Amino acid sequence: MAAAMVPTRTRLQSLLQLRSSIFATSYNPRSLRTGAKYLRARLRGPSMTQYYPEQLSISRINAVFKKMDIQLIDYEEQQRLEDVENRKKRGKGAPKKAKTKEDSRRAAKKKRK
């Protein structure tokens, strides 16, 4: 009996392709990085959102009870708004938004060049 017949490269490739289609795996003959391992993995987001409780804030509570005319005072938010106002008085606040494209700082820089 002669030596066992060695299958050709094309037959092996077609066998690998058929095997991947049967077992629902990705056909990757060149062994390129595809990220399939991470794409198959279970998503972490839903379990993380269930783990952490929903954050309550006074503004959310006010939105829920708006119909019943119950308004809670958020002292931290009032303090923040006062601080922003004081900073603006001293010239330390956020810059005003440009109304038009010509008002923007970027357009002013282009004009200078």
C-alpha cells in the first residue's frame, strides 16, 4: 500500500470554511485580530446599571410631583447659581456664546492672520 494521500491546501481551506459554517465560528484563515472574543462576550452595561441604585435628585423629585404643586428647595443648586453669578461679576465666568459665525473667536483668529 502506498503512502497516505496528503490533502491539498485548497481542500484543507474548504474544509476549514465548511467547519466554521457548521459550528458557527468565524472563518479567519490568516489569523487576523477580529475582536470576536469581545463581541461574543456578554454585555456588562445592563448588569452594572442594575447594581447601582438610581440616583435621586431634588430636581427629579420636583419633576415627579409637579402636578401636586409640591416644590422642594435645592440648596446646593441655589448656592451653585449664586457662585456662578458672583464669578461673572468678577469677570471669571464662562465666555458668552457667539450669536453668529463672525462673532466667534475662531473667526477673529482667522481675520488676524
